[in-house]
Amino acid sequence: MAEQYDVFHRLERISESLDQAAKTIRSSEVDTKLKVKNWLFTWFILPFHSLLDFKGLFKGVKSLNISPALPLLTGTVLFPLASFVVDTKWYILIGWGALTGYIISFIFVAPRSMCDFVSGYFRIGAYSKFRNQEYEIFKQSIVHGDDFYFSTIPKQLQVLLKSDENLKLVHSRIDTFLYQEKAELAQKIKVLEEKCSDKEKEFKQAIKEYDNEASNLLLANTEVHKAMGYVVDFLKATRLALLRKSNKKLNIADLSNMLSAGVSIFVIKEDHLELKGEERTAGDLPDIIRYDDEKYSSASYVDAALNEHGESYDEPETNHFIISKRFTMKNDEEWVISFHVDSGVEKALFLSVGNDILEIKEVYSMIHSLCLLQQELESH
């Protein structure tokens, strides 16, 4: 019962505003003056007309409406201020300001004022064009004459409520209306809940992607720091090797220390390889390896000596790799230097194979330079 009477009071409040609109439209429909017929002309002059409409001053401040002229006034006043920063005559800026304000009022403010029932500039022609849907609804409600007003609806309901039979009918219709209204609200709530659920899923997915990206960045940062440590160790070992060279103590062990890997060096001969030295290997390499020896035909150091690229790689044992590279030395000699790397030694893999962080050519260039120094040291 309380909900039904609440609907009744809502109708009373709404009917007052609807009656104001209906009265304005009804009086405008029968008005044959210039303001109705030639509303387009009014549209063009309204920014100036509202500025010159001083009649509102005699009706009280509340009834004075110069909103269509405000953009014109603002542009005229503010644009000349730009003369302090722009090299343009002040009267030209006033002209541009007035034109800009007029255009803004013409497009945005004046049409709204001509569709406002209480603005004082209401024009039925403008209302029927700019708000055609509202106009048609009001027009249908007052098409039968001047006697109908929306405020009569609550009054008629009061008469009907005095009869028990009519009261039941009204209550039934109000109940139907409330049920439909509740059903519509429930449907809207359901749609909003579904949208919230979808947004929550999107938010959780975004958080998950962010966490994954942060984890990847952290992992990449860790890898970079680790790689920098390997490079620093390599540079320290290189510095130590150069000091040992100055003391005539440079040997193959220094190369092994630089890479944290086993190293073997072969001198390329016409039909065989001659072992020059090895460090941190199994020690099972023969002093002479002939190219036609089937036991070593697939070895990377033999392949690197013979192939066009001068590089080779093989895995003689599980998780143990041999990376061989041919280098041109002094006195028309060529050496094959092999790096014996275990997959579990990250530093050796990093310095002998390389990745996106380290350019492996620079490591090989440093090894080549030290081998040249060693060869020079041995020749003296």
C-alpha cells in the first residue's frame, strides 16, 4: 500500500512540470506572431537579442536570461587580452572574439534556449525540429483541446479511489506497473552484474599479465646481472693473463682460466693436426691426429680445420660439448682452438657460446689476441 501511494505522489510532482511544458506548447501552437513563424531568423539574432533584452531588469534578476549572449561577451572581452602575447591589433582580436563567441552561441547555446520552456526565448518551430520526439509526445497529449492538463490525472485518481471497486482496479494497475518496473530494474541489475563480472575477469587477467611481465623483467634483470659478473671475471682473468705475459709466464692454462672451460690447441698441418697443448681436459688427445683417421673424422677440431667456415661443434658425451674454431696466426700458421664445456657450467657456456647479452665474436677476438701473444712469447 505504501508503494502504491508513493507512485501517486510521484505523479503529482511530475504533473506540475508536464503542465508547464503543455501550457507553453499550447500557447505557442496558436501564436501566429513573428517569433513562431520565423524562428530561423530568431536563431540568427538571438545572441545579440538576448544581450539587448533589458526588459528582464524590470522583472527581477531571476527572470533575466542572457545565456545566449555569454559566449559573445566572453569572446569579446578575453580575445583582446591575447594582444599582450600575439602581435595582432586589439580591434582585430575583438572581431575574432565576437565571431567565435557568436558561432559557439549559434551552434550550442541558442538552440537550447529556444527549446527551454522557461527561458523566455521558447520557439515552437525550434522545439519541433531539435526535440521532435518530445514535441510529438506533448502534441498528442494536448491534441484534443485546451481542457486537458496532466495535473488532472492525480485528481481523477482521487475520485476513483473513493470507490472500493475502482480502488481495487487502480491498485491492480499500480501493482502491475510496480511489478513491471521491478522486473525492468532486476534486468538492469542483472546486466550490470554481468558487466561487473566481465570487468573483474578483465582486471584479474590484466593483473596476471602484469605479474608475468614483472616476473619476466625481474628474471631478465637477474640474468643481466649474472652475465655482467661473468664478463667482469673474464676481464679480470684477461688482465691476469696479460700480466703473466709481461713476466713471460703466459700459457694455455690462462686461456682455460679466462673461460672456466677446458682448452685444447692444435696446429694445422698438411695431412694432420698436431696437439700443441691442452688444459682441463680428459688428457686423452693424441699428439698427432690424421685427417683420415676414422676415430676422429667427426671430431669438431678436425672439421674446423678442414671446412670452409673454420668453425665446428660436437657433443662427444652427454652434456659435454666441444666448440672448435680456426684462427690464423703468424708465420703462416693456423691453429684450431677447442673449448671443452660442460652444460652445467653456466659461465663457460655464456663465454663460449654467447647469447643476446654478449657478442661472442669479441670473446674469440680476445682469445685470438692472447694466442698471438703466446706465439710471440714462444718465438723468443
